[in-house]
Amino acid sequence: METMNVLPYTPSNDRARQPGTRGLSSWRLSMRPVPIFILALLTPLILLTGLAVGPADAGEVGSAGMLFLRTGIDARSAGMGETGVAGATDASAVYWNPALLALAPGTQVGLQHMEMYDLFRMESVFASHATPYGNFGLLLTGFYSDEVERTELDRVGEVLGTFQPYDLVGGLSWGKAFGTVMVGATAKVLYERIDAYSGTAFAMDLGIAHDSAIEGLRLGAAVQHLGSELTLNEEATKLPTALRAGVLWNPQLDSAAWARRIDFSGEFLAPNDGSPHIHGGVEFELERRFVIRGGYRGNYDTWGETFGAGFRNEHLAVDYAWQGNQNDFDPTHRISIRFDFEHLAP
């Protein structure tokens, strides 16, 4: 049976890199090659599934429910313009692309806190663990708002009380590498409560990634939130299904060692309730412990530029992201912490 060995990558200038912190440049796979039909079979399947629930099925903007599901769970990707389908090579892959879990070494546990528009908040816990049978992941997310006043249509202006709406997500993921191709899937349970009404839905994500023949270039694609409708008060709402496809490029230039300290990311997002979007970002490693980031989210009425920074060592990563919002909305602030326990790897 074929086995996977994940080996730390050291560039020609012997500058050490920290595990699982820099996208493609941090890790390489050492495996016997497998037939190319794995890539040829799964890539069209994921892309066709995504297109079937993306632009071809696009409804009016906002016609899908639980839109917070389109928000990532880590500040690193947030600072790079909400891009991660090809670059999230740590435990956050449980959200972005479960196939990338194959590149997450050892055992990792991450936490994120987000504050959006000074009204909504999101807490996330994500984890991954490497095994000989593939890498497994766990995702727990809660999204909630400040208290909302309860009124009635025929009693306008009269406050009858308050309530606090919230959403919960729980998911289990698996990802495995076959040569330069990685595949993965996530199964999720979704719960929403608004005042006296509540509903449950089930969803899944499918992902694929490929380390291309061009050194330093990775491709990734994922279909997210594909599942049943959520019913509240006898009214069904479709989930915010979307296709993500993108690239991560870490220039491997022998003549310019500084280029290896940069990651460029680009992503195409096709939702099922509106027009497509383009995301892009960059990460630059100032020195071994510190990074800065910037990005942009295009074709949105509200979202726009992003910035971020991070600190990391062998067992800890701390990241912050600032995301600008237009139309007088307050900016979004996100902070995440990830603990790496590489010594627990099998």
C-alpha cells in the first residue's frame, strides 16, 4: 500500500521555514506517482457540480440563507482577500478545501474570533490530525448578533421584547494525497434559530488540489455548502452553495531569494445567489517570525480591501485581519490562534 511522507521544505539558501505556515513553500509530498486519471476524473466532477449550483442556478442576491457560511474561519486567509482554496495548508482547510488537509502536519488546533459591522460576531474552533489513512479535521462555528427587538406588523413601533438569533455549524472532514493530487470531503450539520423558530439542514463540501509541474504553483477547487434547504416557520431557504477555484503561487527563483518569501493567491467565487466574484491577495514574510498581508474582494457592494499581519514559531501562529466595508459599515476585525503539535504525528 502506498504511504505518504510529508517532508519540510528548505530552500537553497537554507532559510528555515515553519511547518504549515506558508502555503506551498512549506511542504512537499514524497510519493510514488499515481495515474493522472485521478485528477482528470475528480476535477471535472467538482467543477461541473459547482457550475450546476453556481452561475447556472444563480438567483437574486441574498436569496440564499445562512450567508455567514461564505466567511472563512482564519485571519490569515482573511487578510489575503478571503482566499484559501489553494493555500490553506493547515487545519483551516476544513473550511476552505478539505483536500488541503492532506498537507496539514501532525495535530493542529485553531480558534478564531470575528466582529463584523459592530453587530455580528463569529467564533470558530477547527482542528486537524494526520494519520496513515488520510488527515481528519473538525469544525465548530457559532454566528450570532446583538439582541433584536421583537415587534408585530399590526403594532408598529411597539416593542414586545427582544431575542438573539444565532447559527451553529459542526463538520467532520477528511483529506488525502495521491501523488501530486489531493482530494477531500466535509460533512456538516447546520442549525439556525431566529426567535421562536429553528431549523436544521445537512451539507457537504468536496475539494481537490494539485501541485502543478510549475514549481511553486498549486491549483485548488471546492464546492461548498451543497445540501438540503433550511426550513424556518414553514418557509424553505436554499443554502449558500458556491464554487471556489483558485491558485497559490510561491515564486521559486534561484536568482532572487526574496521571491521565496512571497505568496500570491487568486480565487474565483461563483455563488448560487448572485454574480461571480474575484478575490486576490499577497503574503510577504518580513523575517522568520513575522508576515504582512493584503488583498481585495471584487464585485461586491459592500466588501473591498483587506490587510493583515501575523506572528509564528514552531508551535504557535497568531494572525490578525482588518477587512474594509463600504456604505458606512464598520470594518470587520478578525483574530485567530493556531497551536501546532507536530510531535503527535503518527
